[in-house]
Amino acid sequence: MKKSKLLVFILLFSFVINFLPKQALANEDKPPENKNKVVEEKKELVVKKEGTDKEISDNGKSVKRRDVEQTKLFDIMKSAVVEKDKSITVTTTIKPKQIYNGADVIILLDTSKKMTEESKKRAKESIKKIVKTLLEDDMHKNLNSVRLISFYRQVKDSVELKPSNVEQMVEKAFEEAKKNTNYGVSMQAAIHKAENIFDKEKNNGKRQHIVLMSQGEATFSYDIKDKEKARTTTVKGDTVVGESPFFPWPFYVEKTFKKANMIKDFKAFIKLLNRLGIHNFDNIKDNLGLADYLKLFGLDSVFDYIKLKEFESNNFDSSNFDYSKTVGEGYHNHSYQRINVVSKEFPFKKTIMAALRSKIEKENAGEVEKILNKATVKVIETALDTIFYQREYVFYNHNLSAQGEAKIAKNKKISFYSVNVTDKSDKKKPELEKYLRDMSENGKFLDTNDSKLADKFKDVLKEISIEDKLHKDYEAEILEKDGNATFSKAGKGFIFSYPPKVNWTLNAEDIKNAFEKDRPLKLVYKLKPKKDVGTADITLAESTAKYKINDNSQKSEAAGKLLLKLQDVIIESNVVDETEDTQSGSSGSYPNGKDLTTVEDTKPEGNKKENNNKEDNKQKPNDVNKNQKAKVHKEKSSKIPKTAIAGSSTLLLTVGLLGMYISKRKNGK
């Protein structure tokens, strides 16, 4: 039994040993580690970019596109190369993007009775110029559209205008309004209708414009939802002309509402006292010192007991208007809404009554006289409260509501323009012009005679500039530029010092040509140190991008930094390209062409000699070839490796021993 176990053990052992030659063969297939690598460590200048490659977008929302939150304007890319002489070549490129996809224009034409012949003529000419500019002369004419909405008390549907039909369509609008008794001006409703049309088209990528042509006085507007809480403001001027609210339409009576002042109306109060039998108070106003109060406050508005107020609807948003209900009589821009009692007492009652008592109630008066004096004071107090109690007349101002609607449209990125077609002979011309001008873009009328009228309907990137603030120890030389580029040296002012700068400016023509030709704009300049910059890391250049869209103010944005660093660089060569072996060593070269000889120790200790085969190699090249050893990079040999032979021998030995054991056992039997 023991011998059987021994036999099994020997068989298993020989089986394991059989795998050792294969493992050895696998190891021999791996290339030997090359110990002839060279690692070099040195310092060199490098430029690192920090946020210099970026996309500039219209953060100020100057571009009036509704399909995107922020319009992408242009890309900036920067690169920098350190030259052998330690100068640095900086390249900046700008690639403009498409920001304009055409213009959609809706012209709002007032066709009411308030439009005089002069106003009509001026409106017609302005409409024809807009159509010609956008649909005939403009290079983007195929992308543009112009529509017309006419209005009086009614607001008509929009019609398409073309160079071929513009005059006909305008005449038709005036004629149809006249046939329909064209009283009333629904200016806010016309603006609201154009706004709704554009809301449905907001994703087409085009710039949207409303152009208003009106004599300037609106007579209808939308109602206000919460009138009790709605903000009001004081009417400018002393009067408001409107329709009397005491009779229903059509029996309106024109009425002039006036503000009233206690100081100015004191004569009426004296007359009332005289009627009541109270005399000798003709000089009471002067005796009370009310003139001193007026002088103290600098104006008499504090003594106004009747005030004229109007809803501040020019600052309302759409949530404040009730678009289902229209208010107004159709004749004036103000409509009466309500009377609001502020106080049942006259202004500064306590102060004035104290002064009255001091004049009327005497300290040495008898009892009867005191009673009479107190009664007199009470009568005067009641009379003052009756006449001069404080109240406000509150009005709708239809022009302010139209301004509010225009502001709502602007907040949706719809451009809004007014064209001045008011009649020069109109007495209210200055007031009406102000209403129209205030609702127009930038508080200016649209001039249809402007040679650059087309630009008013476009988003134009008028200027791009890049300012690179340089390190104080560097100066720049401009090598290549599109547009205009200048270098300014460092300077010192009375208080502040100024770093050296490179300023690069591109105008609208530069930008337009680059976009149309689909090529980037480029600036290349070389930075040269005025002295050794040392080993400290420095900010080489700090960039700011600036741009201007249309006539808006210039916007700026940080455009990254270039950092100059002196850093360690580890250079590890590739494996030596050994091309020749000798009896004593191998020779070869680095990839960059540098010669290299690696000597192996082939002599006994004490018998070494540097390059001992150098002369022999030169004199007897044929002998060298005869005695040449295998190359360092040996090709895979077809001979059986020694490890494989050793493994096979072990296996044979094991088999032999096993055979001897079996034979001996048989002989023993």
C-alpha cells in the first residue's frame, strides 16, 4: 500500500515538472529589459492658457431675438509659443457667428379722424420708404417681411405689403376707415394685436419690429383690473379735459376738471363768511400768515385740496390690464374714473385753526363774548372743512396705457418705433409728440429719411475689441493683423500707473467680411522681455473682450489669461537603436542623432581597457564579422531552449525510475 502511494506521488510530481519548461519558454519570449535608457531632467519656459478659448454671448441681451436666451456672437481662441530666444509669439483668432436672420415689421397706421391731411401724407411717405428699404434695397430682402395693421376705434387685420402694392394698400386703409365713421383711436389695442402676432412667430429666429404712425392722441384703452389698488400719479398741468361722467353715451358733455388750491381760493372762503354774517375777516389770509407757509414749502401744492390723478399705466404689465374690456369715450386721451376723498378736513387744519383761535378768542373777553367767539371759530372750521376738504379726481390716460403696452412688447424683445407724423398746426403737438417719442426705442423718433435706415431693423455687431494687458517687463511687436492693432508702452500717471497693452479693434466692415467669407480674423504679435524674468511664475497677458451691438453701449467680458511658467521637464529617450555588436560591446545612437557607445565588460577583472577593440575594429573589419556575437535585439531562435531540455530530462528520469521500480517488484515476486 505504501509503495502504491509512493508511485502515485512520483507520477504527480513528474506531471507538475512537465510544465516547467513551458513556463520557461514563455518567459524567454519576453524581450529583456533594456538598461540603456537615458533620463534627462531640465527646466524650460512654457505658456499655459487659462480661459482664453471661449465663446462670447450677448449677456446684455442687445440682440433682439426671441428664439434664444442669449445670442452667440463670436469665438475667441488664443495660442502662444516660446521661441528659442525666449520671445513669445501670441496668436489670437476671432470667428464671428450669425446673429441676424432677417426682419419682420408690422406697421400700425392710425386712420382715425384725428389724422389730418398733412399727417396722412407724411405717414404714406414713411411707409413707402420702409418697404423700399427692406424689400428692394436690402441684401437680405428675401428674409424680410412688412405688414400693415390700420386702426381707429377698430383694429383691422394685418395685410402683407410689397413694393408693388404699398401705395394701394395704404389708400385702401384710409378709405375703409372713413366709410365706417372713423372716430376714436384704439392705440393700445393695435399694439396688443401686433404683439400677439409676433408671440406666435417668436421661434422663427427673426428680429421683430412694431412701427407706430399716429397723430398721437389715444382715446380708448383696456380697463385696469384692480383700480382701487392700482398706482396713480399726479397729472401734469392744472386741467384735464374729458367727457362728463354724469350722462350715458351718446349724451356726453365735455367738461374741464381743474385742480384747486386753498391759498388761491381763499377769496371764496371770505365771501362765504360774509354770507354767514361774519365780517371783518377780509384780511384773514394775511393775518394767518398763510403766505409764509407758501414761502416755507416753496410751492403751493401742499395746499391743493382738489388734485388731478391718473393711473400710472405706462408702468403696468400685462397682468394689470383687463383685455376683455375697453374704456374711453373716443374723444380725449383722459377718461374720468372716480372721485377719491382723501380727507374730510382741509389741509393743515390744526395749524390754521390754532392761528384762527389766537386771533378771535381774546383772553380778557367776557363770558358772552367768549361764547360768541367760540361759536365763530366753530362756524369757520365747518366752512373750511366743507369747501376745502381734500379729494382727488382719478382718470384713465389712454396714452399712458399705450406706452405701457409698448413697454410690454419691448420686454419681449420686440423693437418698438414711433414715426413723427403729427400736424405742425396742432396746439397739442408738443404734448402728443412727447407721448410718441417716449414709447419709441431710445426715446427717439424713427427717421425714415436716414441713409442707414436698414440698420435700424437689424442686429449689427458694430465693433469687437480685444485688450491684452501685458506684464510690465514685456513689450510687443505686431507681426500680423486684421483690422487695427496697436501696442502702447507702460506709463505712469499722477496717481496710477498703466501696464503695457495690445489693443486690437475690428469694425463692422471687418466683421461682416470675415463672416461672409467664413474665415477667422487674426492678430499675431511677439512678446520680448526687457530683462530676465527670473524663475517666478508670471501673468504674461490678461485679456478683455469688448463688443458693441447696434447703437447700444459697449459691453465687456473677461477673456482669460496667459501664464508663463518655468517648470521641470523630464525627457526620457527611446530605447537605444543598437546597430552593431563587437566582441567587447555595442555601438548605436539616440533618436535625435547623438552618437552613443555602450561598453560591456568582456575581460577578466584587472584586464579591462577602455575601448580596447577600437583599433581592431578599424583595422580588421572582416575579422570582426567572423567573431561577431549575437545582436542585442536577438531574433527569436528556432533552437530548443536549455530550460526546455532540462524539463524534458527530468520527465525522462522520472519515467526511468518508475520503470526500474516496477521491474524490481516483479523480480521480487
